[in-house]
Amino acid sequence: MISPLRLEAPGRWRATGLAACFALAIAPAMPLLWAAIGSGEFHLGQAYGSAVSSSLQVALLVLLASVVVGLPAGVLTALCEFRGRTTLLALVLLPALVPTFLWAIGWSALASRLGPLATNMVSGCAGSVIVFCASALPVVLLTVFAATRLLTASQLDAARLAGGNRGMLSRACLHALPAALVAAALMSVLTLSDPGPAQILGLRSAASEILISFSALYDFPLAGRQYAALAGVVLMGVAPLAAFAAPRLSSELLVKQVRGTEPLRQGTIVVLAVGLLIAIALFGLALPLAGLVWPLGRGIEAGRAWQTLARTGIDTLVYALGAASIASSLGLLAAFLAGRSRRLRAVCVGMSLAVFAEPPALIALGLVQLGTTAPEWADPLLRSRLTVCLALGLRLFPVAAVLGLRAWAGMPASWAWAAAVSGVPLGVYVRQVVSPFLLPTLLVAMLLASLLAFADVGTVLLLHPPGAASLPLAIFSVMANAPEALVASLCLVYVLVAGALLAALLHFSGQRRT
């Protein structure tokens, strides 16, 4: 009989298995990077340098803006309690789960109706910063919210006694600042590989240059070199960040609140918290959504929108669920391999940050290169819907790994000892104790990964089989030539579906907290 203590036993197999998980996540991109580096050519295109410079400028401005606004908003939301807080948080989070090109369309459409001055304000670099901030702000706010909730009631009471509510807020902001910087830096890095807003708003970015090299010029080696250069820039920025943040984040995974805090329910601070959330929801959701649905005043293209949804719905669902299954399974496996080791948890968090920050299309282009040279028997793996699911799952598994680390850290090791003393077999212990405990985290990880995969456009664009486009890709493909009413109808359908999935995610998260 195998003892349940095997789940808690240390060993070199844990580090080896964890390394294998992350090696698998980056394996599809390695042939592309190797070919780009080993080709001996270093020409990246005449406009690529200026495009990278513009992308870095946008990323820096997004980082600063999201920290300046997201840090106080997250702290105030965590420390205050008011009616409608969950609803406001859901409205604030929704823009982060929608493809950025939809918000770029919305802002562009809204500005065109407000006049030339508004159009100039949301064009180029300024417009790209506005669109990317709508996605970065919710992530920073949610990260700060979670970091602030980790403060103990005793710490908050001591800060309040020393400096009143203002002193408590300043101390909470200082505590959450590293987490805010990590989240903002990660989201700003992701803007480097997103071509949608820049193309719509008239900015030459690094991601759009790569897309032109691959899809317009059909220069695969050039696109590979450009992606390799972009990945190097990202890695240089993320590696120090991951080394700095990983030990702290991994240790905070074990933090448990010992006494519930007494939230603020009235006063100026509560009014400020509500005002900030409403302003963020208005900026990130209401204004661009108004631009998206404005054409619906002349009629809704319900029939054609339904046809598009019916044509792409099954494939979109397959991509989302397939990616979620791969990401959550691999993520929970990585969390199990990290186990109780503080060093392995730090390595897992650091590698998760580094892998998630790399350009999303890097894995997709690597699979495209493998598919062009692979034999016919490899079609089910490299030229099918499974290929899209695999690319998205490997891309998103770091998200599930961090959630899995939190869940595994919350499961007491004493349970395994008690089961071993009682003579419970390993299979029974896993089936009756471990699986029910980890199931809520698995569901949350699958829902979150589904939402992120649902919003992906670049990976599906590069890898989908003929006739198997997703709903976001269908919108992206027709947005330039289709009637405004049809594009608006499709965008509205997408936002409603994403909102429903977000509501399900919040429901399961609330059940886990209770």
C-alpha cells in the first residue's frame, strides 16, 4: 500500500518535474528561436527599430498610469465595504477579458462622432495607451486588492492608531506597491506583443511590424528574428522583475488572515472608493462600449450576427475549453511538484511570470514552423483544432500554476499524516480528500483560462484550420469591410458572452471563499 505521505515527500524528482513542465511550455518556440539565432542574419527591417521604440514608450506610459490609478483604487476597494461593490468590481474587470482591438474600435468610433479633436486625442501613441490602460488597470486593481486583503487586522489597527485612516491608507499602499509594480510591469510587457490597437489607431508598433512580415511579406525568417529580438527585450525586463517578486509572492501564498478586519462603511474614504471604481468602469467599459454599439441605433443585424455566432460558436468553445483543460492540468501538476518547498515555490512563481510575459504568438509561430516540415501523420497534433488548444493551454498554464500554488499551500500537511497513521491508501486519500479540496481551484482556473483563451486572436489567427475561426477572429476579420451595424452587433454579443463567463467566475470564486 502506498502511503499518502508520498504527496508530501521531498526529492529531486520535484525539481526535475517542475523544470519539465516549464520546458514543455516553451518547447514549441525553441525551433523558431534557434533558427532565428543560428541563421547568421541580424537584419530586422528598416522600420523595426522605431516600431520597438514606440512600443516601449506605450508600455512605459501604461505602467505608470496603471500604478498611479490602480494602486489607490485597489487599496480603497479592499478596505471599504459598500453596497454594489461586487457589481462595480465585475464592471471594472470586464475590459481585461475582452480583446483590446474591440476597445480600440469603440474608442475610434466614439471619437469619430465627437469631432476631429477627439479623433486626434485617441490616435497614435495616446490612443494606444488609453486602450491598453483599460486592460491593465483592472489587473493592477485586482492584484492590489488581493495584496491588501493579506494585511492582518492587527497591522491595520496599529497603522490606524498611529496615523488615523490616512496613515492606514498610506501604509497599505506601501505594502501593496511591489505587487502593483509587478502586475503593471507584466501588463505593460504584454502590450509589446499586441498588434490590434496600434493597427486600428495608426501607430507602428513592434507587434504590427512582425504581423506584416509574416502575413503580408511571407518572410518567415524575418518574422522569427523579429520575435526573437522582441522576446529578448521582454526577457531582459521580466527576468529582474521575476527574481525580485518571486520570493515575496511565493511566501505570501501561505498567508492566512487570523482575524477579520473591520471594513470602512461610511465617510469620505468610502465615497472616494466608489467614485474611483465608477470612474474606472466609465473609462474602461462605458465609453468604448458606447462607441461600439452606437451604430445599433440604425438597427441591429441580429440575423447575420446569429449566423456568425452559430458558425464560430462551437470552435470558440472547443478552443476555450481545450486550452483551459490543458492549462489547469499542467498548472496543478506544477503546483504539486513545487509542494511545500519555499525555493521551488519561488522558482515556480518566477518562471510563471517569465513564461506568461513572452509574446503569445511566439508559441504559435513555433508550431507553424513545425507544422510546415512535419510529416502527414502529425496533422492531428500540428494542423488541427488541437494545435490551437495546445498553444493556448501552454501559454496560459502559468496562470493556473499560481492558483494551484495557493490552493496547495492552503491544504494542511497534517491531513496526509493523519491519513497515513490511519492506514488510508493513497488512492482513497486523493479521491476523498485532495480532489474535493482542489476542485474549486480547478474550476476557477478553468474558467479564468477559458476567458483568456476566449479573447485570444493572434494564436487562433496563426493556427486555426480552414473554416474553424473563433468569434473574436471573425470580428477581427470583418471589422474593416463589414457594415457598422454588423460589427456592432457582433461586438455586443461578445461582450455579453464575456460578461456571463465573468459572472460565473465570480460565483465560483465566492463559493470558494465561503
